[in-house]
Amino acid sequence: MEIRNPRRRTAAGGRRTRSAALLFVLPAAMVLSACVATPQPAATTAASTPQTVTGSATAGVPSTSAPLETTQASNKAPVYWIGRSNENVFLYREFRDVPEQENPVTRALRSMMSDKPLDPDFFTPWQDPRKLATSISGKNVITVDVSPDAFNSNLDEDMAKRAIQQLVYTATAAGASSGLVDAGQQIQVVILVDGHTDYLAFNHVRLGTPTPRGAGMVAPVWIIDPQEGAGVADGSVKISGRSTLPGAKLRWKILKVAGSSDKTAYLGGEVTASAEQNQPGLFSLNVNLAPGNYEIRVSQIDPGAPDREMNVDTRTFKVE
């Protein structure tokens, strides 16, 4: 799976506001150019699912998608990024502050295309577009209309499919969490380029087909809180996350961080992901931590190699 020069940018602040007006177009601050993707005949469509890497790295990883986000009072936008885990590539979510000029779906997608992930382990192949607009139909279909400069990254076919799923997950998450779509029904996304269908995204994926969330795209282990670089109060610190294996045991470790590479094992143990139907795969733990810098690592337990960190996710944070 080949990736060449995905670009990153700085985040913007703001809060989310609900809006029934679901069509906005704002020019981006700049147009970035790279290797321009010229439409050519395609061998795949946006609804196609990327291939999953097989082998011990994905042992026990079910082909399931993350539960659709629920309506929330938070003023942060859910944004999905791409990240590596062992030999595979998955989607990971962060909640981001975004400007309030546009509707929730457009704001989340603009952040995905123009901001830099908080976690340095994540990236986005999308480019800051000159034009971006979204609308929602009564059939739970989100339409995204974007200018072709958004696709100015050179990707192989499998990574191109993941980039399309990154957009689908972000758009559906923003629509559901803001209450603009019916989370009880399947949500699909149609991607247009300058108002037209049939564009060949990243020179590999033919657009225009209504596309749902693909199975097996999200990370098998995923830390939700604290977010990367967050500051938390000393004392009892809550750590929460999600696994795609409800009821599975996970290993966790906390390391003290003294410098960019000076890390010392501090605490560790196991936690069981919830098997309850209303919160499948969720896990949480509370640890007492004094002021300082820390890293939390959560991973699946590989029965064949108990000491191996399988599908690990990490976060660094500061206790103040």
C-alpha cells in the first residue's frame, strides 16, 4: 500500500452550531497543488471496500464498522483520520474545534481536508479544497460537492479507497452527531466533483455511487479519552476507548515521559471491553497519576504471542 507525501495543516478553533440550511460554499484560504489526478477509466467504484491485510496482525479483528455516532451536546466535530496499526491501516476518530461559519457536515469535512491530526501517528491524504459544499436529502443521503484540487495526492488503489471511506465516516459522523440525519437508518454519501458524477478520485476510485460506511475500516483498538496532547487534572484520571471485539480482554500500559524518547514503564494491567448491547466494545479505567507527562498504550492480546502488542493505540497527555 503506497502513500506519497500526504500533507498536514494546523487546526482551527470554533464551535458547532445546528443549521437547517444545508448548503454552503466558502473558498479555502489557499489552493495547494501536487500531482494532479486526471480522470481516466476506473476499475473500482466508491462503494468498493478496500482489501484487508491478512495474517497475525489482524487475527481476531472482525469486519465490523464503528457504531454510528449519536446526537451530542458537544461543540466539537468528529473527524476521522488514517493511521497504521501493525501491518494494517485503519480509521481513527478525533473530536476537533471547528469554525462556525458552515454547517456541521461541511465543517467536519473541511477540518479533515485541511487540518493536521492531533495524533502524529495519523495522517490525511486529502488537500485543502477551493470549494466544498454539502447537502442532505430526506432519504438519509449526504451529498458532498468538492473541487478537484482536494484529490491532489498520489495514492495507490487501496489507500485511495480508504481515503474515500475516511470522507464517508466523517460526513456520516458529523450528520448523526449533530442530529441532521436519522441515525436509526443507513446513511449514504454521494461525492460530486464540481457538481458532476463519474470523477476518478486519486486516479483510482470512480465517484457518484451512494456509498455507506465500509466494514472493517475502523481501528480494532481505539483510545477515545484523553485525546492526544490533552491536559487533565491530577488525581484519578479516567481513560476510555473502544474495541471491535466486545467482551475481549485488552492490555494497557502507562509510561512516564521525560523527553521526546525517554519513556519509563509506570503502571499496567488488563481491562475487559463491554459486551453489553447498548455499549459494545467500550472500555474504561481509572488510574491515580501525579503531575507529569504520560503515554497510555492499549492493545489486543495475541493468544499466540502474549508479549506482543497487537493493534496498539497510543496517546500522550499531561497531568497538571
